[in-house]
Amino acid sequence: MELACLGLNHRTAPVEVRERFAVGTPKLGEASHELLALAGMGEGVVVSTCNRTEFYLAAENAEQGLRELERSLAERHGLTPEVADHFYRFTRIDAAEHLCRVVSGLDSMVLGETEIFGQVKQAYHAALHASATGGVLNRLFQRAFGVGKKVRTETRIQEGATSIGNVAVDLAEKIFGHLEHSEVMILGAGEMSRLTAQALVSRGARSIFVTNRSYERAVDLAEAMGGSAVRFDEWQKVLERVDVVISSTGAPHALVHRADVEKVRRARKFRPLFFIDIAVPRDIDPAVGEIEEVYLYDIDTLESLAEEARVRRQRQIDECERIITAELAKLNLPGT
Amino acid sequence: MDRYLLIFSTLLAAVGGVLGMLSVHRGVRSRWTVAWMAAAFCSQLGFLALRGEARAACPLRDAGEILAYLAWSLTLFYLATGPAYRVSLLGVFTAPVVVVFQTAALLPGKLDLVPLKAVGTDPWRETHAALSVLSYGALALAGVAGVMFLVLDHQLKEHHLKSGLFRNLPPVRELLKSTTRLLWLGTLLLTLGIAAGFLMPRAGGSHAHLIAAVASWAGYVLLLGVNAARGMTGRRLSLAAVGLFLLSLTVFAFV
């Protein structure tokens, strides 16, 4: 038996191509089992996420197995030669190496992201339960998970937040610890505020207050996030109780001035206050950051922190690949 | 023998602190600092047990013993409250303070070479000395937590977020909570210690020790009162915790 992999991902194919070959999570086992019907095919696993669809095969002959699979895809999904160009093909040790890169997050849109590890594991278990795997793919996937863990623990590939929202959440956790005791106010019901607030809520932030010049939009966003809407002329009152303020209005000048914060300091008992200003022009006067208990971060600072993390992750790629090559050399996997 | 135990304990704390700092510098948590500090604590216990036996009283009869007892108390509170923090990192900050106290205790003239048996011990005097020095352990640890806050606050304010130290420091809110709790605990123990001091027989002489002790106690009570009633920024609370601890050490000059 020889290993082979046929696949397409966010780098090789646009979404309209990827969606034609996507397989829903509940159908992964069934799709893996269907591969066994192809001539010369011994085992199969289908991995499908929003960014990739990949077919891992153990066939009597790797090249022939790939041809059989492409023929089947052409029949079922209309795989034309133009579309076929979006696919990549790996055989034997290259297929094993590719899987290790995928589970380590090296092939992901966000380098080093961890979600892919669970998604591949889920796809493998679906194939296992559908009896679509055997000695070759079982060993390959189990070893790949081991290599993926080693890469993540021995390198800094997953260190640091790579998006503005996640940088803001990491900082909020550095200030407040667990966010379940933290309250958040959103100034301006824009998309960026929504995404950042959602990231905070996903890590446990308790209450969300939304204020916007258009009260209706504030109500809509507050409802969508399970929070409360506040009239725009009343946001100063809410400032007394919240821990985090996310601001992203379209105002042409600063909305939050030092005096606004000074007014509520005593009522807040001088508790720490975290301002996230993702508006351009900035909503929060930089002088606010001079107040002792205030931590102020604007969009440039957050973006530069995210960029630094991305660069740090990029620098880890060589080290990750060295680990993968060394581990695969030691494993002597069947089918490679 | 007792002196060697104190030297050994100092070395253990120093090694734990240095290894911890190196780990933090590399950006990883120093998991073994707590083990080194626990070993240092055992060695401190051995020293205090031997001195206590020789004195037939609480070993707080010379400046060296007081400093060693203070270091023991600080280590005790670190080991007891550490789990509330990221244990190893608090240890990294505590270890140098322990090393400083114990090195000072080992300086020539600080420890009686032949500790004499205490004559006519009084339970109130023993209680006063033991609780007062114990309280200083909690207050010293509050100062250590305060320093940790000041470092983190500076890094957050200046957006210096890349260091291993930043990654390993506990959150601002946790540090402030811990500082406040340790201040309360230390002040409570100091109150009991001073109360016991009023009940022990007094032999006239200078009142400087009493005045310094009551002034320290009043400073801590004022700090906690203001913080509870009106609130205080983390920076001021931390600076006050560090400053008051350093000032309160003057009490020992008058023992």
C-alpha cells in the first residue's frame, strides 16, 4: 500500500471552487467509506473544513489511486481540467509530510492556528468509525497528531494573537484575568467593535452595553450580542461601571476626553479601565491614557502587536519543518 | 551547624531565584522555583529549630535571628498564598528578598555565635515578637506583589509586551487583590503583635521601638482604610505597600 493525498485549499482554490468539493461534518465518515469503492483503494480519510478539502488514500499504487479518485470526482462533481489545476497531489512521504504540516497549522490561513488539529482529528475519527481506515492510515494519522503536538509544544508557532480582536482580548485578560467578572461598553455599532466585543464575550465577558448615535442600531447590536442598548448621550453614566470600552465610531473628532474619565474615577474607586480605540480618526483623546489606572490601545498599536506575532510565527516555520522531517525519518511509516 | 543551615537555605533560594529568572527570560514558566523555595523553607525551619532549642525560647533574640525569622515568614506566606498567583513567578520575585534578609543575618555580628539560653521568658513577649515578625512576612510579600504590579503596569502603559516577564506575570486585577489581602492579613497580625506588646512587662528605657511600631501600624491602617473607603489606583497602592514596608523596617533598629 502507498500513501497519496489529493486536495485543495484557500491558497490554491477560490471559495466557489472549494465549496463544490466541501463535505459536511456529518458526512465525513460516509465520504471516506465511499473512497474504498474505487479500484485499488485500500483505505481513505476525507478532511473538509472551510479552507480545505483533502482526500488521504492508501492505495496499491499511489499515482493510480490519485487518477482513480480524480476520475470519480470528475463524474460526481464535474472536475474539469481547469478545476483540476486547483488541486495539489502528494504521494508517499510527501503526503505524510503534508498531513503533518496541516495538523501543525503550517498550512492554515492563520499560521499556527489550533482549530485545524481538532478538525483533522474529527475527520479521522469519522473515517475510523466508518471502517474506512486500516493499518496504513491509522498509523499515519496517529503519528501525525503526535508530530503536531510536538511542533506546538517545542516551538512558538501558536504564540501571540494575530488579529486585532484577539490582541485586545489577550490584553483584557492580562489586565482583568478571567473575563467573567468584566463588563464591556461598545461605542459605535460598527463591524470591528462587534467582532472585538464578540471575542471578549467568547472568553466570558459578562455584560455588554452598546451605544450608538442611531439608537436603533445600538438596539440591534445589543440584541444580537445579548447585551443592553444605551442612549448615546448616556454613555458617561455607564463608564462608571464597565471595565473595557471598545470604541469604533465614525466621528471626525475625539469623543472621549480626559475630563470624561476624570469625572467617574472616584465613583469607579480608581479600578483599572481598558480602552480599545479601533476608530480612524481616533475616538479617544490620547490624554486619557495618561490617567494612572487607564490602559489605552489604539488601532495602530493593536495592529503592530498582531503583526509582530505573525512575524514571530513566520520565523518558526523552519524550526517546525525541521521537527516534522526529523520525526518522519524516525517513524518509518508504512506506505511512504 | 545552625549557621550552615541558614547558608544552605540562602543558596537554595538564590539558585531558585536565578533559575527562575533565566526561565522567565526565555519566556517559559519556571516550574521548579516553588520546589527550590520549599527546600529553602525546610532549611530555614531547621535553623530556627536549632536556635529555638538553644535559646529555649522563640529564636528572636538577636538581629540575625530576627532577619532569618522574617525570611522564613516571607517564604511561608509565599508557599501558602502562591497558588493564588502563578506560583513560580511570585517565587522569582520573593527569592531575592529572602536572599537579602538571610545574607544580612549572616553578616558578622548579627548572629550570636553561642546563643544563650533565655532567662525568665514571658508568654506575652514571645507572642509579641513571633506575631510581629510573622506579620512582616505578609507585609513583605504584599510589597513583592506590589513590585510585580508596578512592573506589569509599566509594561502595559508603555506597550512593552514582548518580554518573557510580561507573558508570565499574573493579571493586574489578581496582583492588586493579592496585595490587598496580604496587607489585611499582615496588618491583622501586626495588630495582635502590638496588642501582645502592650501586655508584656516593660522595663522602662527608650520608647522608640514602640513609637516606630505604632507608627507603622497606623500607616498600614490608614492605607487600608483609604483603599476600602475611597479606593486607590493600583500604582499608589503598590507604591504605598512597598514604601510602608521599607519604612516599617526601622522598627528593628530599635529592638
